[in-house]
Amino acid sequence: MKTAGLKCTLIIFSIVMFWGCGPRLMMPTPNIYLDAEQDIYNNLAADLKSTEVKIFYVTDRMPEKDKEGKLRYGYGR
């Protein structure tokens, strides 16, 4: 009787584990990228064609300095 319960448990466990490994449905490719000949960045200004991204960071944390004197933000407000 004990082995039947163990077998049943292993079967259920296997089904649950392999259920999540099935094929995933992904979003279709947007139409703008389907035509490989089209350059979507052709009309983009030269100064905007960069790998540099401006990041604006806002926090209400209290600025602190670490042991080397570099600015960091602590837990205080």
C-alpha cells in the first residue's frame, strides 16, 4: 500500500513538473520589423543615434559618504 501511494505521488509530481516545460506562446513580431529592407532609424537625427542613455534619478533618501568619500544613499530620509 505504501509503494502505491509513493508511485501516485511521483506521477502527480512528474506531471506538475513537466507541465511547466511545455512550449511557450510568444508575442508575434511587430509589423515594423517584418520587412528587413526597411531602416526604421533612417529618419532619426544624428545626435539621437547613440548608445548613451540619459538617466534621471530621483530619491528621497539621505545622501551619505562611504569610507572612500564617494556619494551614496543611506536608509534615512
